[in-house]
Amino acid sequence: MSDAQRPIDDGVPSEQPSTGGAGGGDGDDDNDEFEPVQVFPEAEEMDLRPGADSCYKCSTCDTNCPVAEVDDEFPGPKFQGPEQWRLKRQDDHDIDESVMKCSNCMRCDSACPSSVPLSQMHNTARAEYVEENMSKLSREYLRNRMLANYRRLAPLASMFPRTANVVMGLSVTKWLGEKTLGITSEREFPEFATETFREWWTDRGGAKVENEDKRIAYFHGCYSNYNTPEVAKALVHVYEHFGYEVMVPEQSCSGTPMFANGMLEDARRAAETNVRELAAAIEDGADVIASCSSCSMSIRQEYPELFDFEDTETVAANTWDAVEYLRVHEDLTGALENTAVGDEFDDMAYHAPCHSRNQGLDGQTIEVMDAIDGIDAHDVGDSCSGISGTYGWKEENYETSMKIGEEMFEHMDEAEAETGLTECPTCSMQMEHGTGYEIKHTLEVLEAALGGDGAENGAGSGSDTDAGTTTATESI
């Protein structure tokens, strides 16, 4: 299946997101004098001048930037992208420190009418600023490095989850975090699960369905493993319901928080591991599925934009959002007809994450929810949640993140729902923080509608696989 072309489906993009600028220079005589700015010396090419020259200063990116809308001191993505790259032609010009105020929501990419690679410019500019202008002993650097490398800290907390949850929930812990590191004390730290997803997966005995014709490699990411394994379990159950063999390869962080904090060498190491492991799964006939919209965005767009090691493009081309994949390859709405869920899912306020919108997936969840009897899912609009991963966890950004989120909070209150719905874990944090609602993932609703454990309820019941090609082993 991984060799097939991505089918065209209403509301689902038929192509990968743009990974480069359209057009090129206009043949000026100074072309020969231009030397591209390279963040990675080993990269064959990191010349973003064509993208910068495609910008005709319409400011559409600025008007769509949620940070610029509420922070008058932030110059906006146009300055952070094309104008910074133009200024870099002057050897004595440093990257402006305001690049660290970019939240990495990437809304500017989809807003630009000229396909200027804005987020690619922002990522490389942030990396250069951190490398050349930020003291490695500063509080900001240490805080950002820690937030960017959550994947390295989470395993320690997950060894003693109950103790970690108690300690992280103490007022004195949050106070110390703010005073010493600049991590806002206004937010509640997410709780660690008493059993990680990968521990559950091992105890379960791995896949309960064997099917060489329908096989996926699940990229669960950090948060679904350590904090919300119920989301990862829901994906396994839903895909097994449709007769898929689920593989769970070794993996590192997707790199999203590293990109946002200018830690591109850390991101490169993580991406190299992920590309190697996911490429091996693709070679075995699997397609890559992510349950987090930021993880799928990172692998599909940012990897091929920023890295050139072997199989990067192959992995990007074969990576899908979890709901998107089922909508394209299965009759998902047909399988959901005449299904129903419990009262906890009756009325929900749905927020489409920015990284889902950037992949063209913002309308799919409402369409899928409409197929389930008794569910009234309200789309709360196209505003940004404001938290943008690690951005809203920084003391200096907290108030800005809440101002950005005000429109979403208001729309959720007006939706007459008491449960929120989204596919992004940090958007979920912000939704709960701003409204007090319980927040669910779309896969959890699908799991409830389709009957829970796929193996227990007859794997393959929603697929068109020939009899005998799918084997359900003993249920949990």
C-alpha cells in the first residue's frame, strides 16, 4: 500500500504540503555574489533566496499570524522570513532576537499566496540565532533545551509516575519552575500515566492482527506514550477493527518542540532515527500513521525541508494522519452509520489544530463525527489555541498565549458543550486550561463508536480484505 499514490478525497489533500518556495530570482547581476546561509554545513544546499525573492510583501502572512495579532512588538512572519534572509546578504547583520517570539504554528505557510517557505526560514533563522547569539549558560537556553527535549525527561518521570505527579502538582514546584527556569506557574503539569503505551503494547504481546496486505507503522510520539496512552490504545483498536496489522517501531521525538526552540541539531538526531526506523517499516509494506497532528506535520513537511539524509522523502510521502488515512482507504463514514456512543460524547466543541489546518485536514473530524448517531460536534472556528507546543509554557509568553486563545475559549463556551475535541495534545492542554472542559481525542470517539477492542469485536469487520488474509489472535 505504501507504493500507491495518495488518492484524492474531499477534504483530504492529494499532495504533500509545499516544501519549497515557488519561482526564483529575476536574473540580477548580484546573483553571483550571493552566498546562501547554511545552518547545517554538511547539507548540500540550504539556499532560500528563491523563496525570499518570491515574496512581494503583501503581508498576508502577517495578518494571519496569531502572535502578531495580539503582540504589537512582534514584527511578524514576513520580517522573520523573507526580510531576514534578504538582510543576511550583509555579512554584519545578525538574526533579530524577535525570531524567538514565533510560536511555530506555521499558519503563515498556508496563508502565503506565493508559496514562500516561511516556516523553513523561521526554523533556520531560529537555529542560527540560538547557535550564535544565545548563551549556552543562560536560563532561557537551559529552559528551552529542557522543553525541547521532553522525550529525554519523560522516561525518568514515568519510572515513578505517581510520585512525579504529586511533586509536579505542588505549588512550590511550579513556583520554583517559574523563578529558576521561566516555566509559567499558571499551568498544571500534565500527569504521567501509570503504564506507558509501549509497556501496554509489550504486555499485550504486540499486534493482534496479522495482515501483510494491510499494515501500518504507528508513530505514537512522546505524549501518547507517556501521558495519554488511551489515545494510542484507541488507534490500535480502531485500526485492528478495520483489519490492519499494527507495527510499533522504535522512535524518537518527532522534533516539533526542537524546531520551535531552535534546537535543530537535536531535531536532526531525532529525525535520523525516525527516518531510519520508519523507512524499514515502509520497506516491510507499512504506511506510517501518526495520531498527533504536529508529529505528522513534522515528518511530512519539516523533515524534507530541513534534512537530506537517505529515505527522508520516502518517509514523508508515506506518512498520514490517523483519521485521514481511514477516510481515504476505508469507508469510515459507512462503518460509523447506525453506531452510537455514550452520553459523554453527546455534545463536543471541536478545535482543529493549526498543524491539521496546514495539512488541509481541518474539516474531516466534523464530517466523521456527523456520521455517528447522537453526536453534536460544534466547530469552534479557525482561531489558534495559542499554546503552540512549548510556546505557551514559557513565563514570558503565557499572557500572549491566553490572549490568542480567547477567541477559541469564547466559541467553546457558546457551543453549549462540556467536552472538547482535538487531535493535538498541547491544544488539548490549552482547551482544558481555558475552559475547564474534559478534552478527548477523535480516535477515542471512534473507538467507542466501533466497539472498543478491534480483536475482541472481530478485526476486519470494516474492511474489504478477502477472508483468510486477516488473522485475529487471542483478545486481550
